Amino acid sequence: MTSESTQTQPDIVIEANAGGDPGTEAAPVPFSRFDLPEALRRAIDAAGFAHCTPIQAESLQYSLHGLDIAGQAQTGTGKTAAFLITAIAGLLNNPPDSTRYRGEPRALVLAPTRELALQIADDARQLNRFADLQVVTLIGGMDYQRQRDQLRGALTDIVVATPGRLLDFVESRDLFLDQLEILVIDEADRMLDMGFIPQVRRIIRQTPRKEYRQTLLFSATLNTDIMQLAEQWTVKPMWIEVQPDQVAAQTVEQEMYLVSAKEKFPLLVNLLERAEGQKVIVFANRRDRTRNLLNKLEKRGIRAGMLSGEVPQAKRTKTLSQFRGGQLQVLVATDVAGRGIHVDDIALVINYDLPDDPEDYVHRIGRTGRAGASGHSISFVSEDDAFELPKIESLLGLKLTTLQPDAELLRLG
């Protein structure tokens, strides 16, 4: 590794205002400020987006001119649209000048989880609704032959994929990455945590050298490991940061309830009954916990579904669709399965267990209060969770008030 690749202090860091202090908040930046292709502009208007979020405003001014980006941003900040707008604009503004072949995408988005990849692909199709770019999703747990048929059936412009399934198609020579123009690595910190970096390295070796592609890397944190990866995979990137404490503290009302372990379920049921008609996500730390909660909630007539690693992908996709459509009121999820949940109208996030990793707490509550909207989270703090609270407060940079729930909330009817 050269001394350049081990550099961990960027020359320029731009801090995007994620809410800002009173009197210092930057004026909203309209999308009309950017010179976007007409088809993309129409799609943005149709989606109801008028102004950029901070991460969009800061990154687009550079990425639309072809510069590499290393961005720190949680989900819910609008980062997905930031990199998709960049990719779609780049492809529309620079049509190929040579013969293209099947299985040669022009843009690739790598995501750590299946749900996240599906959501990104859905967003890409929405932004491409008035253009003719072909989007293909390659993820495990879904029909392999159907995905192969998509690659073989038409020219592919954008591939959204998880690393393992993508490598399957590279190794079978159904997919070639040597003509790639834009590479997006989303949630790089989660890639690192889940052990996917060796696979990502193998994928990147199949792409053009970094000087001949645009690379956009996003991560919830820009720690030393992530910064080293960004230095290896990008060329003089613009470093843009949206601090997680700003995002969490300013868009989500956070409540902490002190309870015993046996009081958690009665409290959960009563909170869900009060939130009748609203979408709620309940996070737990283990698969067995989510399964147990689902069974108990269903027995009480609560319309609930489960997302965890043990649920087959087709079932997870159906459950998420039912949740979006209102057939289910509650999703019980683990962190890994819940990573790709992007639903705009989630009213409440409940942390049945506090996570071991404080960054997962920020990620969880970011499922509500998305893109600057207000949200609400309630966390249960029992004797088993209390040791996690100081770590969360340290990350957020604030003291969280803990409350005793009203007695009626602890009684089951």
C-alpha cells in the first residue's frame, strides 16, 4: 500500500448543515439550481421534490461535474437521491459513442443488504420514469435465472446489487464491468461490518481504473478504515459530512422509558394500540426475539410482519410491500434486515432492545423523521439495556431524558 492510499486526513471537508443552529441555517437549495437533463428534472418534480436536503445540495454541486465524493450521511438524509441523480444525469448527458453489448452496465450501485438494494433500484426507476435507462437488480434469495434473463435480454444501464450475487454473475461471464462509468458504494461502514470488503475489492478490480470512472462512496461514519478505503477507491474526493447527531437530534423526538424486562411487552402493546392506524417499526436485537414478538402480537390481533435474516427474501419483499400498503401496521425487525427499510410515512420507531452499537441506534430512529420531516422514537431501557445508553448519548453528544411510563401503559387488557 502506498503512502497515498494510507492517507486518512482529507484536504477538504465540507460539513453539510443538517438542520443548523438558529440563525446559521443555510437557505434551501432548489433542484432548479442544477443543470439537469429534462427527463430527470420532470421525474424529480413528479416525485414532489422541490428543494435539496443538505447532503444533496453539497454533493450535487461537485458530483454533477464528475468529481468523486466521499460522504458521511445516515439513511433518511436524502443520500440515495444524491447519488442516483448524479448517476442518471451522467448517463443521460453522456450517451455512449461506441457499440454496446448486453451485460455491460454503465453504472453500478453496491449495497450491503437485499432490502436496501431493492429500495435503491425502486428509487432509480422512479427517477428514470421519463427516460429510457434500463435498471437491473441483482440480489441473493431471488430467482437467479430471472436476473440472468434480464441481463441477457436488453442493454443494461444501471445495476443495483449486493456483492455476493454480483460476483456470481461476473464469474459466470453474464456481467462485465470493464465499461463502467460510475461506481457507487453505499453504506460502506455496513459493508465493512458484514465482512464484504474482500468481495467489494474483487468487484472493483473488474472495473476501469479509478481515474477512468466516477466513484461515489457513502458511509454512516468516516472512521479511519473507511477513509483509507475511500482514498484507495477514489481520486481526490470531496469529503462531505452530515453529522449523525445533527440528523437524529433535530428531526426525531426521542423518548426513553425505564422499564423492567417483564414490562416491555405490555408497554409495547399499549403503545401500538395508541398508534392505531399509523405505521410502526419495532427493533429487536436477535432473530428469536423478533419471532417471539411477532407471534405474541399476532395473538393479540395486531397486524404485524417480521423482517430478519431467517425470513426468505421473497417473503421479506412481500412483508415490506404489505407494510407500505397499510395491510400491516407493525414491522418487527433486526438491524440487518431493517437496514433497507425506506418508507416515508413511518410514524414511530420503537427500540424494544437498545442496540449494542450506538450507530445502529441512530440508524434505527432515522427510519422516522426522514429527509427533514419530524419523527418519533421510543426506546425501552431495562436492566439489560442500561449499559448501552451512555454510548448512545456519547455519539449523539447530548443527554437523553429517561422517564417512567404511566402505570396504565404497563397493564395488559
